[in-house]
Amino acid sequence: MRSKGGFILHLLVLAVLCHSGHSLTCYTCPDNVACNTTTVCSLNLDACLLVKAEPNLFYHRCWKLDDCNYNFISKALGLGKLKYNCCQQDLCNRNAAAPGASSTALLLSPLLAAAWTLWL
């Protein structure tokens, strides 16, 4: 007989792996290094954007992947010199210099579930 904990763990893993079909969630903070505010992006915004501009400005927001280029971002934000990154995974636009959660736990969850199943 299988334990209730094993069943719940399988449901958790399925929820993590089957999250496609929903809107993207991104960090959204204007001019904030340690951004912890998140939002669910509207359907037409299909990427998360992180911009690092001089002197020490950081922008986190939802963005349209088609508009993810230097000229468009520079004009839209009114910035001259900047570095940017667009990505299409939930909460992928966290500033690497800011403290916070890592996506490593999500990457390891299928391995942990398999190990848990074998152990039971």
C-alpha cells in the first residue's frame, strides 16, 4: 500500500512540471536592485525583462519578446547605455546580484520525486 505522502509528492511534482498554458510571472520593479515584487504578465507580454543601466539602475518587468532588442528597450525606457536580458520562464528576471531564491529547487524536484518513489 502506498503512503499518502508519496501521493501528495507526486501531485506536487506534476503541478511543477505541468504549469504550461498559463501566463508568465515576472519580477516587476522600476529602479530597484533587490526586486521581490512579482506580477502575472498579460497574455501579449511573453517575456520577463531585466535591464541594468548606468549609473546603478535596474528595471524588472514583463515584456514582449519581439521587442527585446537594445534600440527598442533604450527608447521605451529613455536610457542610453544599458545591458538587458529577456527570458521566458517564471521569475527568470531576478538580478543575479540580488539575494533570493534560486530555481535550483525546481530543477531538482523531479530527481527528488524519483528518489522518494524508489525509497518508498
